[in-house]
Amino acid sequence: MEDVADAAAVLFTEGGYDAVSIEAVAERLTVSRATLYRTVPSKEHLLGIVLDWYTSDLTARVEDHLAVVSNPAEALQGLIRIQVDAAIRTKDYFAVLVGGAGVQSDAYRRWQRWSRRHETMWRKTVERAIDAGVLAESDPEVTTRLVLGMVLWVSRWYRESEGYTAAEIAETAVKLIVHNPVRWPPSMVAANGRRAAISGEDDTGPDGRGLHVPITQ
């Protein structure tokens, strides 16, 4: 079903919710509508497939990262990078998915269960970061939701035309919350000629410069 999910995601990106249909997905996949209808009987089922694809992909990325990283700072920064990248990749249909509009009720319930598990992985990482002094002492539950909410909101304000990369946005997010962020190699942050120092500091980035990323449209 991954190819079906990919096709539907492209249609979301190109034309929004109304552009997604069984017929449009079948045309993009160059299969007959009858063939697709046998496995995906309705648009609601189609949206459920996209939802399941999004959650399984994000979970795999998070689990793979946490399995190989033991440093609390690196673990937290990696989650931020992963979540920012996901927010950008799904920005055109994220609101539809999380809002449950047009999605089968059982698919949306799966989404809600996944959200709780996903938040738990984040909370454990945040707790480790607090214990290690990477984050200021604070309530881990509230801190988790604030940080996760911040990076999820990227999906609402991100505009490709502004030229910021996922790595640059994630780096700025890290600087807002982490006491001693791990320096990233220059290859992690694509140069776009638009970097500016934050608050007058000129040594905040891996290349000696800071970033200024607007959070409003």
C-alpha cells in the first residue's frame, strides 16, 4: 500500500483534500479504477492508508534514531530534526490527517493511539535531557507537549519559497531550548545565503553563524 499512500500524498500536495480520489490515485498509478477499488473501496479508506503510512514511517525513523544514540542531547536534537522534516513533508495534508476529516473512524482511533505512543517516546527523551541538564529543570509532560507542539506547528507556517531547509529550522529550534546544543557538521545545514545572527550572537551555528527563522507568516 505504500505506492497508494505515496500517490495520495502527492495529490494532497498538488491540490489539497478535494484533489484526492480513488480515480485520481488510480490514474497516477496507471492502474484501472476497478483494480484499485478492490483494495481501497472509498476515499475514507484511502485517507486511512495515508494516515497509517505517515505514522509507521515516522515511528520507524524515531525508533531507529533512538536505538543508536545514547547521548541525551543528541537524542533530543535528532527527534527535533526528524519531526521538523516530517512536518515539512506533510504540510499540505497534515491538518486533514490530524483533524480526522474524512478519515474512517477506526483509522482515526489508530491515529489517536499512535499519537499517545509517539508522545511517550518524546517524553522519555525529554526526561533524559532534563536529568542530564540539557534542558532546564521543568515538568517533563508540559515540556514535551510544548516542544513537540513547536515543531509540529512548522507544518502551518513553512513556505518553500522562503528558502529555509529542514535542518536550518531544526537547528534554530534546538537553540531555543537546549543549554549546550551538540554542534552539527556543516554538511547538516545547507547554505542558503540567508543566515543571520540570533540576538547578536555570532558563534551559535556549526559554521559560526546563527539563524533567524520567522515563526509567523
